[in-house]
Amino acid sequence: DNSSRSYISELVEFFCKKSREFSPEKTKWRGTLTEFHVLLHEMNGGGRVGVSNSLEFFRRGMLAMEESYRAGTKNARPVMSMGFGGGKIWEIDLSENYDIDNSAPDIINNDT
């Protein structure tokens, strides 16, 4: 699926995996969308990832992920936000239980 929802989910997955590498003791990330954006670029060696230079793209994608989680979508990574003062605080569950590659069935079956 090449939709923007799929794309932001993959960016969040990349972020979660890198976060676990750098801080295995952390179970969630909490911060602003700008902080997420900056960290994502740092985790990619300062390089941009696709259209990931657009904060509006991130905002829409994160809201879609939050809606999916709130709707009870199976295997949806918990992504939640809360308005606070003049901005919004986001929380992302970093657990590998929600990694796309852990919840998807095998694509290639070597048993045949």
C-alpha cells in the first residue's frame, strides 16, 4: 500500500526501531511533532526521507494513525496526542509488538 497513511506508518516504524536501538529501556516516546521531525532526520544521518520534510504531511499522518488506534484497528501502533498550551504533545508506543514486520504474515514461504 503506497498511501500516505502507509508511508507515515513506515516512517514511525523506522523511528521506533531506531529509538529502541539508542534507548532500549524506553517504552514510549513523548514530544512535539517538531521534535519528532528533527529526531527522525537525525536518525537518518541528517538526510531527508522521501517527503518527510513537510510538517503538514506529518501532522495529517500522525492524526490518521491516532484515529486508527482509537478506532481499535488490529495491530495499530498506539499513537496519541493531547493539546497543551499553544501546541500538541504526541506519544508513540515504541514496543516491537506493533512493528509491521512482526504483525504481518510471511510473504515468502520457503516450505513449498
